[in-house]
Amino acid sequence: MTATQPLQGRTIMVTGAGYGIGREAALTYARAGATVLLLGRTQEALNDTYDLIEAEQLPQAAVLPFDLESSEETPYQQLAQLIKEHFGHLDGLLLNAGVLGQRTPIDNYHADTWLKVMQINVNGQFLLIKHLLPLLHKAPADASILFTSSSVGRTGRAYWGAYSVSKFATEGLMQVLAQELENTSNIRVNAINPGATRTTMRAAAYPVENPADVTAPSAIMPLYLHLMSPAAIGIHGQSLDAQGDNAFLID
Ligand SMILES: NC(=O)c1ccc[n+]([C@@H]2O[C@H](COP(=O)([O-])OP(=O)(O)OC[C@H]3O[C@@H](n4cnc5c(N)ncnc54)[C@H](OP(=O)(O)O)[C@@H]3O)[C@@H](O)[C@H]2O)c1
């Protein structure tokens, strides 16, 4: 491991790696020396991220098309088995995939959309963690699990419906898991609130906003890299902001 390659030799899964923050995080981790497992629903988008990594001659990534809308356990078991066979263990897991759902009052919210958002943003993450934890426990050194939160997951906001509630649940899942793993493993567990970031999801949530005025995904990567790196050993059970006045300060 070197200062510029803090993730050298590590195997890290990024969910939602085909677009937005997930794609940028995958590139960031590959540039830091990691073999990145690119998980997402749309294979073409994952292939594009793969090609970007290849173009920079970074460690070869792996494309894992996977739909977190699945509530059956079998696909998650099969995914874990596949990773075990090909990589043996995981050193990091960035849980970044998510959907926005509707922006509407609760009494207008479609029940099927509510269940879909909760499945992808919460239940799918639980199932991934449940089946990938044994591989994280096998990490030869430290390992890192990063959840993705939001400011509407800390204080509820009108019309954000299931998305807001799912992010509260994400913060809760992070805290429960962090406490369970405290003092018993080398796995640290934290959550990142990216803050307003220029992606497709942000544009859908704020359609009249000029994307040029919004922070680019590359600008929030210092925290994503730091928490995934051994330099963050000891940071555990925290929910940190990637930007803004309370942003976590990195040397
Ligand atoms: N951008 C912001 O301002 C902001 C602010 C706060 C928090 N966040 C959080 O940051 C994370 C990334 O958001 P983003 O802005 O980068 O959004 P994005 O560009 O819409 O990316 C979301 C990613 O999640 C994947 N995904 C969605 N449904 C999936 C499913 N069923 N199975 C597997 N993958 C699925 C998408 O892949 P497919 O399209 O292929 O399904 C996509 O790669 C999310 O958790 C979001 O809530 C973002």
C-alpha cells in the first residue's frame, strides 16, 4: 500500500456503479489500486464504467448485473457464492444504489412505489449485507462497509415519502450493524451523506435546478476514499457529510 494507492490489492464492491456517484466511486477506488466489483441493474451502464476503468489501465473490474428489487434470498446467496469463488473475500462494500420514488404527499403515494423504494433502498441492502458479511469477515486486514444516507434521512421532509423513510432506515441499519460488529471484527461501518450532487437522481428531484450549479460527483470523493481506506481505521458507526459546513475534514 502506498499513499497514492491506499486500496492496492483490495477487492471492493460498489452498488449502483453504472451511474452518478457510484460510477465515480468505482473509478476512484480503481485509481487507488482496488479491484472493483461493479454491481447494478443496467448491464450497459456497468459496461461503460468497466470501459472507463480499462481505458485508464487500472486493475480489471468485474461487472455484476443484479436487481436489488429482488426480495428472494437465492440471488443474494448466488452472488455471494460467485464472489467467493472468484475473489475469496471482500475488503469493502459501498452500498450506494438507490431510487427516489415519488415526490408527493403521503396520502397520494402509490403503495407499489412505496414498497419498491423500501425494497431497493433498505431490504435489498439488508440481504446484500447478510450474505456478503462472511466475505468481509475473511478480509486479510481491515474492511469497510459504507452506507449512503441523505439529509432527508436525518430530518423528515414533506413530500419525500418512502425515500426519506428509507434513508432513516439506512441510518438505523448502519447503527445496528456497527454496534454488532464493534470489538468483534475488523469491519468498520459508516454512512455518508453525499449532499446535493450532480446526478440523474438529483435532476429528477430538482428539475428546475441548473445542473451546472450542483457539486460534481468527483468533488465528494475524498470522503468516499478516506472511509474505504485503512487510514479510517477507528472511524465506526458514524454518519458523515461529504460536503457543506459540517463536512468531515480530511488531512
Ligand atoms: N445525488 C444526490 O444529490 C444525492 C443526495 C443524497 C443522497 N444521494 C444518494 O446517493 C446514492 C447514489 O445516488 P445518485 O445521485 O448517484 O443516483 P443515480 O445516478 O440515480 O444512481 C443510482 C444508482 O442506483 C442503481 N440502482 C437503482 N435501482 C437499482 C436496483 N433495483 N438494483 C440495482 N441497482 C439499482 C442505478 O442503476 P440502474 O439505473 O441501472 O438501476 C444507479 O446506478 C443514492 O443512494 C442516493 O439516494 C444522492
